[in-house]
Amino acid sequence: GAVVSQHPSWVICKSGTSVKIECRSLDFQATTMFWYRQFPKQSLMLMATSNEGSKATYEQGVEKDKFLINHASLTLSTLTVTSAHPEDSSFYICSARDRLAGGPGQETQYFGPGTRLLVL
Amino acid sequence: GEDVEQSLFLSVREGDSSVINCTYTDSSSTYLYWYKQEPGAGLQLLTYIFSNMDMKQDQRLTVLLNKKDKHLSLRIADTQTGDSAIYFCAESNHYGNNRLAFGKGNQVVVIP
């Protein structure tokens, strides 16, 4: 089955530093990847849609200069949290859509295991 | 717009059936999904149903869709301790760039 990995799985950083999270599709190509944020005991909130070779589309209320997204290849998207603050502490999850899958699979998003960020 | 509602908590004895419910508001939903999230982990796709279907069965999982009432349910037969997790329903449509809208999730606790 389709596998999506994230790195790192968890990170602790000091306030004011930047943190980069990687999302990789391991056995398929993904023209589209999605970045979500999940607070404890809450649902996933879509932050942005990342399209390979073009600028990401950010959801309303998400600062694009704060959360930099790069989707340089069909298997890798990165999310950089710039000048992180304690309120950025959260669980960040990416998902990837299989470019070549047809029918229902074309709609299916495969999720990474998540990255837990703690900003001190 | 997209709005997906779920109840919050369900406890069930091992071996019993569990039913999780979800309602949605977007009548243009094309696909409806059930995802499972175990503690500290990402989401695992359990099953999905196309909007022109009423029911889908996949081993212990049965999905029922009432499109008129915009109601989706997931029944887990012979619930096991490994089924303890949070379950999210989600919907997508062609018009939203296939973006998923998630419900708040339903925590299922299986009691041995």
C-alpha cells in the first residue's frame, strides 16, 4: 500500500528558531500534498495544499510567511515553521494523493505518521 | 460549505459491535471516508464509500450512507481491543480540489 513518511517524528525547539518538517511519499508520486495541524483532542485542520512545482495554497487564517511550504519534487514536500513560538506547538500531519491512481484511489489521501512539535 | 459533525466518545465491550455516527452538510460530497487514528499516530484510511452507494461492507466494517439525511455510520463487528482509537469521518468533493473536511472525531474505547 501507499506509504507516507514524516521526519522528524518529534522535535523540541527554542522559541524564535525555525523548524523544518519533511513529508515523503515512499512508493508513489504525489503531485498534491496536504499539511494539517491537530491540537489535542481536536480534529485535523487543513493548513495548506502543496502542489509540486507551484506555490502552495493556504487556508484562510494561515500565515504563509510563517509556515513556508516547498514541494520541489513528486515525492517530497517540506513545511518550515519560521520563528516558532509556544503557540505553534502542535501535531503536524501531512498527506499525499497518489498521482497515478484512478477511480476512488485518485481521491484518496494517504497520511504520514505526524510530527509533534514542542516550542519552549 | 463543508461541516462534518461527530459525537465524541463511545465505550464498548470486546466482542460487541460498535457504531459510530457522522453527519455532514455538503450535498455535493463525492466520497465519504472513515479514518482511524491511534494515539500519537497519523491517520489510517479504513474504508470509503462513494456517494451513490448506500452500503459498503469490508470484513468487520460496514458503512451505511443515508444521502437524504446526510448521515454516515461505521459499524465495527466483533470489536477488538486493537480497535480502541479515534475515528474520523471525512468528506470530499470534486469542487474543493479534493480537500478533505474532517469531523471532530469519535473516541472508541474497547473494554476487555
